Amino acid sequence: MSAPIIAVRGLTKRFGQFTAVDHLALRVDPGTIFAFLGANGSGKSTTIRMLIGLLRPTEGEIELDGVDVIREPRRVRDRIGYMGQKVSLYQGLSLRENVEFYAGLVGLAGAELERRWGALRERFALGDAEREHAGNLPAGVRQRAGLALATLHHPRVLFLDEPTAGVDVHNRAVFWDLIQEEAAAGVTVFVTTHFLEEADYCDWAAFIDAGRLIANAAPEELRRRYSPGYRVRVEVPPGGLAAAASALRSAGFTWQAEDGTAELSTPTLDAGALAALERLTDAGARVHIEQPALADVFRQLVAEQRRA
Amino acid sequence: MIDVPPTIALRGLRKRFGERVALDGVDLMLGGAQLVGVVGPDGAGKTTLLRALAGLLEVEAEEARVLGYDLRGDVRELKREVGYVPQAFSLPRDLSVIENLRFTARLHQIDTHELERRAAELLQRTGLAPFTDRPAGALSGGMKQKLALSCALLPDPALLLLDEPTAGVDVVARDEIWAMLHARRGATLILISTSYLDEVASCERLLYLDAGRVVALGTPEELRTRVALELYRAWGDDPRAIARAARALPYVDDARAVGRFARIEVHRARTPGAAHVLRDLAALPADVRVAERAPVDMEATLLELARGPNP
């Protein structure tokens, strides 16, 4: 296992009597997409503000790319990129002028800026928007521009706080393609969202409630723990299911069969379960798999938390 | 039989902001008590249409009647009869939850007894009951939206217009907001714009706008069956690798990893047929264990409508 790029221990923030973040422990592996989820007011934005060195914690430790963020908040600035729901662009300036202004802040200029911005402009499809006033950009373009600015200086970690709120379905898909490309190139992405299906584009999901971590696992593991599991409808030729029964059983499936069709379920769709289903299709069965929605996982988690 | 005029009757509704045409000839007849989702890409005119229907904009049209009032004339009475929740939270922030409800009641001349009864029910349903004395400005995003909806519902409006009331709201608070809307089902015509696919799917009808015009109006099922797309799922241990490999197939429009599967879109104009696609998916240079044809989902429906009729 590689060393984490973000390691958080005992992170706590109190505002007077109110504890916004309560002894949070997180570790984020480099090059992964980390979904940081929680209800409104659960402490997500407060946590991010501490992680990027804008807010001093009451207690705890934060290490980011080898830097102690609490002792040296300024040293993390050139290692991270940040964008929020409200992308900060100067409305009266064109996108190009915003880029030049921002590049100046991170010490990027001349041929190096042209090369970097030229590549981003191409990949993020911002060519048509370059001369537009930032205030006139449609929501989807504005969010892409925000992401381009946040990555201009080659940060090691990207913090994205509800980057797709208010963005239409097409632009959300485009935006997530870009995020996955960044991660594939080695950038670590720390992202919050209320579109819970987006957590399925992530490698890891942490849920917080009232400032405390209540779940912290890969999406598939969260499904296993907090959902009724995968449901599989199988149309089988005669004898098909009987031939595969022992393989299905050892892969963790339970089922109910009626003439010609069977309803299978499994808490998780691991390699063994997939292999057992593959054997069914090889024997001529048609398989239809329903994956539990992460929104339902979240509902279940919150319900369990409120009962406890 | 009594001929009931439709709640909303628009012909050629136009709205310009300077050079920009926001609504470019909207034709729309809507009546009855139904829950209608207003959907479409960013900048399609959703917010402008809802604001126009609330009587907040000067518009041009051949016909523009809402609840019997002409949008081109005096709309003061219309504004009293419509419940409208704008995109940005607009209630007085220094008034508490209960003060906001009282303030709304006074504007609509609801008597104290009636206010107490309705407010108690709304506070109960929204889970705002423990927070009645909290200033609106100090509520969380989800609670703010529930209060805004409560104030809109308090006068028992004949038409409810909601502009992205759940943007930035968590799933549990969204469920509570939708429970309030479902409770009004059969009582009020509700128009709601939203970007959440599960909310779009639970509307009774969808009004799809693009470039300031109505492109489609129908049930989610009608729109779903109308789009010329096929959807496939390829399950395996590395769905991202499967999606990458699937994109290399000449007829695949889009492929993306979603949890344990790769979701693959193929346009009907280009498909070599389901059997062929499934064979190709099974033979991809990525470990596909199970490939299946899936029903077209809401995401594919909206994406395809956004692409327009010419692929």
C-alpha cells in the first residue's frame, strides 16, 4: 500500500459551543477519486476549509503531500487546486483575462502558460468561451472553466466542493469524464456532491453526519453493508439453473426459481459472483442485474444513524 | 359538461433580455392537478418560463393566460394565487421560521386560527417543528428550501411553481420535500424544475425545453420510449477498462463506468443489432463477465433529447 497523500487524524473544529467537525480521521490514497458525502450542515465544507489551510482546526493533525497543513498552511497552496459550487471568476473580465490573472498568482507566464492553457482549453472544450465575459458563461461551461483554472498549476490534489450543483446532465457527464482523466494522470480528487450516483464514479466514499465519520469504504463495500444487495433476474433454459446451482451457492447467491425465470440476490458482486453469472450465460441464460443505488445506501445509513 | 379552461394557456410566448432570446415562442396547454417536471439543458429557458408564469416578467405572446389572468395585463391578482419558490432563497433571513410563516399569512390574509392549523401541519411534515424560533438565515440549505416551500404552500395556491427547489439539497431533505409535493398530488398543478434524475423520473409529466422552446411534453415513459438509443451494460472486475475498450467500438456513442458495470450507449441509427453488440462486448480486450441490454434510463433520455433529432 502506498503512503496516503492526505492523512487526517482527530480533526476537530468547534465554533463556540457547536462542534462542526468531531475527531475526523481520513486517509486518501494518491491518484484516487475520494467522494466526501454528507447531509446539508454535516461539516463537509468546514472540513475542506481546514484541509486546504484556510481554517485553523481546534484539534487534530492534517498531512497533505508530506506537508503539515496546520503548521505550514501556505506551503500546501501550490500543491492543491480548489473549486466550489460558485466558481470564482471576475465577471467583468473575459475567460482569457481570468486565466492570465490566475496564472500570475501561481507564477505561470509566457510560453509555459500558452502551452498549459492551450492544452487545457482544447481538452476542456473552452475555445469558444475564451473571449466571452465570465459573467455570460452558461453554468456547465463556467464549471469546466473553474476546473481548468484549478488545475492550471498542476496541483497534486484537487478539492471540488459540489462542483456539479446546478449543472445539467450533459455537462455533469462531461465534467466527470474530465475528473476521471485527471485521476488517471495521477491527480488525487477530493469531491463532494449531492448527486449520489456520482459517488459511483469514485474509488472511495466517506460519509459524515454531525461532523463525525459514519462510513468510510469503497462504494461496493458500502452497498454490501447498507443495501439489500444486487438483484439478478435470470431467464434460464431447462436445467440451466440446476447445473449452475452449486457454483451460485458458493458465490453467495440465494434465489427463487419459477418455470423459466429465477430471481437471484447477492450482497456483493465480487469476482466469484460475476464468474458464477458468466457460467450461467455461457449455458444460454439471459441475465439482468440491478445494482443498488447509492442514494438508497445513503438513506439507509442516515436511518441507522438516527436510530442509534 | 362544463368546459374547464386550462390553468396555463400559452401561444407564442416570447421573452427577450436585451439581445438574448430566453423564450422563443412557447406553446403550452396545461391543466388539472398534476406534477410536471420542467427539464432541459442549462440556458434552455426553464427559470424564465417559471418566472413568466408567476407574473414576474413582461412578455410578448399571441396568448398568455394563467389561472384566467392575462400575463400581458394586470397580474397583481395572479401573483396572490400562485405559489412560487425561486432558485435563490428569498425569504427575510432575520425573521424566524414561524415569523416567516406568519408574515406570509398576513400577506395572504389568512386568519390566525387557520394559520395555526396549516403551519402546524407544514412544520410537522418538514421536520422544522423543533426550529420554529431559528432565524431563516441560520437554517441549513435543506431546511431553508423546506421553509420556502412551506411559505409557498401556506395560502393553498391554485398553481405551484418551483425553480430547482432541491439544488444543493441532500437526499433525505429531498425526500421530505417530495413527500410534501406528493401530498399535494391531485390538488394542485405543480411545475418543478430539477437536475436530479430520480426526481425527473417521479414526475407525472415532463416538459422538455431547449433554446427557449418546448421540444417535448409527455410522461417519463413516453419520452423514454421516444429516444432513439440502445443502452447496454457490461459487468466485470474493471468497469473503467471495459468502458475505455467499448469506446473503441465504431458504433458506440458513449461508455462510462458506473459502480460494477460499464454503461454503453449506442444510437439506433448506428446499431448493428443487439446480438451483434452483445457479442462484441463479450469479446472486448477487457474482462467482461456478463453483457446485457438494459432499458433506456432517464439519463440517456435527457442526453438524447439534448442532442436533438439529428444524430
